[in-house]
Amino acid sequence: MATRIRTSVIMGMAVAAAVTAGCSGTGSPAAERSAPAGSSSSGVAQDKAVPTESNPPGDIPDNQAYVAFHGSGFTVKVPEGWARTQRAGATVFTDKLNTVRIETAAASAAPTVGSVTNTVVPRLRSQVPKFAAPRVSEVTRHAGRVVLLTYRGDSSKDPVTGKVVRDAFERYAFQRSGHEVDLTLSGPAGADNVDPWRTISDSFAWR
């Protein structure tokens, strides 16, 4: 009888020891599942770090300054510091992937949605690589009513990198007293330039 009691006590002590070891072991599967590999205090800090902010290619900075360009009988604001060139009778301002193009011409009649659709669109279709998605409408700017043509097309090949960019275009046709000014704004499709393009097109004024 005494022998059976001692045997029971010894077995009970062995089971308790095994349970205690299983609960406190650092190499158990349960412990591995609760602490994923590679986790550390430095890893947590990296997860919470704010990523560096960067603008998509073609975005004009919000703090861009503008200066007045004085043309024949008109003024318009253009981004300060952009390179200025003359191309085929047009004054062009460029910076990286963005362009402001100003052209003047004699025009006895004011442009209309119909005239731009029937004359300007076919001409651009033959001049602009992969010309697409033309849309002509009338809009109002500070200078008054203006005909707006929006479209897409490929840029010229970069002479250094050889890259071609898909551009979005806004072409505004202003007219007064037989004098027409065509203001074309362009930059990479998808760039957030709504506000800068509005600033420029709204700044146009006859003088």
C-alpha cells in the first residue's frame, strides 16, 4: 500500500514538472508564433516613420512664382525662372517636362467651338505624335469668353535620354479686334497642374 502511494506521488511530481517546463520554455512553437521573426523595437520605429514626400514627374511646385510676359497688345503671367526660346514664331517657356507656348496671329473673327474643331484639330492631328482625345469647349477666364481645346499627345524625344513623355495639353484661343493669341499649356499626363495652369490662363489680359 505504501509502495503504491509513493509511486503515485512520484508520477504526479513528474507530470507537474513537464507542464511547468512547457509553459516557461522560450523555444516552444507558441512562443515563436507570438514573436514574429525580425520584429524588434527598431523595426516598430521604422514602420511608424513618415515616408519622404515626392511630387510625381511634371508637378509644378505650389510655391512657384510668376512674372508678367508682355506681348503685342497683351500680358500673361509665366513661371519665373523657366527657359525662354523662340520656336517657329512662338514664344516658349519650358522647365523640365512642362511648357507654356504663346502664339499670335491675325484673326478677323473670334474662334468658336466649330472653327477650332474643323480647322485646329485636323492641323494638330497631323503635327502632334499620337494625337488623341480632342475636346473643344467654351470657358470663361478673367479676359472673357475663350475657346479651350484639350488633347493628348507624345512629346518630342529628349535629345539626351531619348525618352518620350505622354503629355496633356490645354490650348486657349483669345481674340479681340482682329488679334488672336493662342496659349498652350502642356505637361505629363497625370501631373497635378490644375492650379498652375488656371493661374496662367486666368492672368491673360488685353492692353
